[in-house]
Amino acid sequence: MKIFVVIAVFNRKAYTLQCLKLLQEQTCQNIGVVLVDDGSSDGTSDEVKRFFPEVVVVKGTGDWWWTKSMNQGCKAAIEHGADLLITLNNDTYFNALLIEKLVRLHHQNPKAVIGSLNLIKKEQTYIFFSGIKDIIWWKAKELKYHKAFSPLHENMTGLHPTKCLNGRGTLIPVSIFNEVNGYNEQYPQYASDYDLALRIQKAGYPCFISYDVVVHSYIEETGGGKSFVKQSVFTFLKSFFNPYSQTSLKMWYRYYKSHAPQRVFLIGFIMQLLRTVYAFYKKRNILHKI
């Protein structure tokens, strides 16, 4: 069985090199790595080739963004014989057991997609993403197992069903990835990971998140539009019309049109917009408070 980790990057060379070093230290050694460099200007590809010559580097054109980069990276991994894909962001850190634990869970659940518990570490450890139990589409409300930025609970363990998963430590069997035709490039930067998980479940395969597999994230490095990042009102409103923003109106409309029940998708889309504005005013200083 061939396992390939796929990472899409744009600049932030130091994070990339650290991430690759952590992968090099994994207890599971039978892994390949595909790194998609979509137009970095900081010498990322040259440094990777110098220090990690075993990594397969795919060069993008600079306008692939995350989704096309991941599709191209997964395609390269499959061409190299991959049976399992593990998606990662370069702005993450994790221990040496990450891949081994995910593969072990795969053997127990061979027809499932399995994600990792995402944490952030400040003065103490906080939960960033721990899975979504359900989605009330007309309310644009995700019923999360834990609120984002809540302190890490003791004794969190086990495998839990989730409606959505992100790209931070998610294992996808190639057979499932191929069946659903990979990521939808109509979502160039955001929502394609959630969209993929929802389409996988529509195809009849479960998605789980494991609280025993942990990936930490440097979320301060996240892209524009995030409600928890301090930004001006002008910058926030401008992000609505940026197709590559997490608050892109076009992106959210397509997401609700694709996945919400037809009778409520427009209500859900409007509620999403209202919730986004509310979150901006309520949460934009959250990283400075924890």
C-alpha cells in the first residue's frame, strides 16, 4: 500500500521546510510526499529540492490557488502509485505518529475518509476544529462538537462522524477520491474541502474525525475574510467580492445551492451572510484574547 501526503503551498518557505522535516520524522516510513508550489517567489521549490530531494515537486502557474493545486498534487500522487492520500497544510505541526495513526484507522475503516482533530496552542491549548455533527441548512448553522477556540477538553478520544472535514490531516482512499472526481475547482480557495466531504457522503461513504490524531495549526496565517482575524471594516466588506476569500458571496451561494435542500437554500445563503457579518463584529479580536 502506497501512502502519499499532498501539500499545496505559496511562499511561507519556513513553514514548508518545518512541515517536511516533521514528515521525515514519521514512524511510518513508507510514505511519499507531493508538494505543489503555486508560484512561490521566496525560493520554496529550490529549498525543497535541496534539502528534501525525495519530495515530488509540482510547479503551478501562480493562479491555481488551493483547490486546483490539491487536485494536481493528488493526480501526481496517483500517477506515482498512491493508494491513500493524506492532505496537509504547511502551516501545521504534529508528532511523529500522525501518519501511523491515520493508516491504522484506515485499516479499521477501509471505506471511510478520516480527519484529524485540529488544535491551536497559545498559553494553553484550544480546539480549532473537532468535527460537525449536523448542518441546519436554513439557519446556516453548523452543529459542532465543540465551539472553535474553546479550551481543549480532557480525555477527548475516539472516532466521530462528521459532516465536513478540512485539509489539515485528512486521509482519503484514492478509490473514493477518484469516484467523486476530486475537489471541485469551482471553489478555487475555500469550501472545496467541505464540499468534497459532503459529496463523498452523498456517494455513500462515511466521514469521521479522530480525536486521537492531532494536528496543530498556525491559524494566524490564514487567508482573508476570516472573522476571527482582526481587520478593518473596509477589508472585511471587500472580501465579499473576492472569489478567493473565505467570505466570497459567489462561493457561499454555490455551496448552499449545491448542498442545502432546494426549498431552503436561498434562506440559508442569506442567513450565512448575516452570520458572517455578526461573527465579524463579535469575534474579530478573538486571537488577541486567548
